[in-house]
Amino acid sequence: MSARQGLRLFGLLLLPLLFGVLAVGGVLFLRQGGFAPYRIPRDSQRTVAVDPAILARGEYLAHVGNCAACHTTRGGVAFAGGRAFKTDAGTLYSTNLTPTRDRGIGDWSADEFAHAMRNGVSRDGVLYPVFPYAHFAGLADADLDALYAYLHSLPATASTIPANRLDFPANWRPILIGWRMLYYRPVASAPATPPTAPDERGRYLVDALGHCAMCHSARGPRGSLPAEGYLAGGSIPGVGWYAPPLDRRQLDRYSVAQLADYLRYGTSDQGSAYGPMAEVIYDGLRVLSADDAVAMAGYLKTIAEHAQPPAQPASTEAPPADTVVAVDGRAVYKRACADCHGADGEGKPGVYPPLRGAVAITAPDPLNAVRMVLYGGLPITSQGNPRPHSMPPFVQHLSSAEIAAVVNLLRHDWGGRPSDLRAADIEAMHGIEID
């Protein structure tokens, strides 16, 4: 066989493979929405009616959607952007949402704003999925218009946003089209007006506006959020906290009314919010109307239980000797914890949260429990908790072996969780991100 014939044969063999790749790529491109997401309506002239009621509604939605928390630097101008988000591929900085024309959204039309919110594509290109456009795609037309009107009523702030610091190929925006082809599927349609029936309203607030799944879901490859991980709990990228599952089992000890109060006030008889959840409540959810809080709580308590590692029954016996460090966790608890949380972990209602059955104790991941013992925490000040009591840090008072022993004890006895933390595990957690 001549060289020319060999090349021809190779080409004939390669052609079906090439067509197959193109066919699969075409199907995946269509499944992420085809060309529609990339057609930005920059020439739209549609205007949004503005009156005090619409502005008030937009402000309410911006709070519940937690927009300011993500688009404001610590101590910076609200909505002016620049907050850093750490990912496995590097650091991203949030954008300016004020109506400055050159650095914000001042010259965006209402349709362009809605398109970016729902499709994750703006005049700057494809947006990184740290922005929850897959959730905002479900927002009603009327709510998007109210948000747009409110943001355009803010003072224009020409802030300077740092350039993203991302590794290749994540720093090349067109690669995001490939990511979308693999992991993003658009919402079929969004309502013209927001739902009002309690069950539908709760789902809408949790899944669309509140985008709870961004933190409380198990992530898949390359930061994706597969459907099977929906509200199943997971480590929050870049902040050193674990967001527990939100389902019937995890929330069983809350009544709907208790959970609704927790969402608004950051505290309940079952415990208080710390870390990112405290921020979400303080910056956003505390404005929830009573009806919306109940709708969210009611919906969350209908989420089917997620598969978790088998739990151990509560026991008064110490964990097996080969699963704990050589320190008496009960002695550590009696010395360092019992004065506030009670001899039996019952706590003091309205003052110190109970540990028996607490979320940090029953969660699949011990990260939050260890973090709280290491560095402590402070609940938010709210109408429901006007004089919060802080949890002091014990990193300077307990050894790593003592912290491992007491957390193992709590999770085994009062959380029904097997736990075999070692001193070395605690030492490794000393480097938890403090945000």
C-alpha cells in the first residue's frame, strides 16, 4: 500500500469519528440552549414603570436574593461589587450592580438585565457559574423588572473591580461554553408573575430567588450542581464551612413555625445561625414577610430525605476505644462545655443552644462542629435574638487531641454519627478559611 493510499484510508476511518464528535457536540450545544443565550437584546427599548411600590418590591427581592452580600466588599459601598470568591480554578470578583454607565449596569435595558439574569450571558461574555443564573432563570418577569427598577434607583458608584485571577483554561471565557454544554440545562420557562399559593411560593423562594441550592447542594465535577445532589449538603467552596442538607430528616426537629423564625431571626430553640448562614439572614432573609418565611419553611420540610452514611443509635456509652484519640471526651465536655450547654446537652432556651441533635452534630461532615470549637462564633442580633451570646474560641484552651475527643463524643452520643477524628485532623483544620 502506498503512502497516499494509507493516508486516504486513515482519512476514511477518521471521518466517522469526526462526524460523531460534531454530532455529539451539536446535541450538547442545543441542550444548553443553542444560540439563544448568546443573543443579547442590547437594542431593546422596553422601559419599566417605576413607582414607590415597585421600588419597595425590588428592594425586598434584592434582600431575599442576597444580592448585596455577594456584590459588596467588606466595608464597601452596597452593590458596587468587588467581593472575592475563591474557587478551585482561582479567584473571581463580583460585578458592580449600581447604575453607573461605564462600570455598572447604568446603560443596560430591562431586557438585557433579564437576559443576563436568566441566561448567564451579558455584554461582557459568558458569566461564570458562581453567579446563580441557573436559579434566577426561574424568576418571574415582574420580579426581574422590580429588581431592575430598584438597582437603577441606587446611587451610581464607579468602583474599580479587581481583575479575576484564574488558572488556564478557566481564565478564557469561551471555555465556559464547553462547561455549559456538559453541565448546564436551561429552565424550560419562567412565570410572568410570581406564584402566590404557599407551596408554589415556597419552592419559588427557595429554588429561584433564594438560590439555596448554591450552598446546600452536593457538587459534581468542575463545580457543577447535578440534580441528584439537590439540597443534599456540601462544603461551600472557598469559605471553610459545610452547608448541611435541607430535607425532612435534617429539619425534622423544627416545626414549620420554628424554621420560619430561624430564617427571619437567625435563631430558634433548636440553635442559631453562624458563618455564611448568619450573613445570609442578616443581609437578606431577615426582611422576609411572615407568609414568605412560612412558605419557605413549609417547602423545605417536604424535601425527600437524602441518602446519608448509616447513623448510629444514640448511646450513653463512649465510642469504641479504637475510634477515638486517647483523651476522655466526657471530661473535656464537663470542664469546657457543660456550664453553658448543660450536662446532657440540653442547653438553655433563648440563651445557649442545645447540642443534643444540633445540626453541626448530626451533619454528615464534622467541619462546622470542629470549626465552632476552634474559633467560636457569634449569632446575629435580630428581633428574635436581641442579645445574642457568643461561642468563645477554644483553639488556645484545648489541645487538638481534646477537641477531637469532645467532637467525637458529641457526634456519637448526641448526633448518632460515627466519628473518629484524630488530633492530626484537627491540626489540619487550623488552616480553615476565616472569612
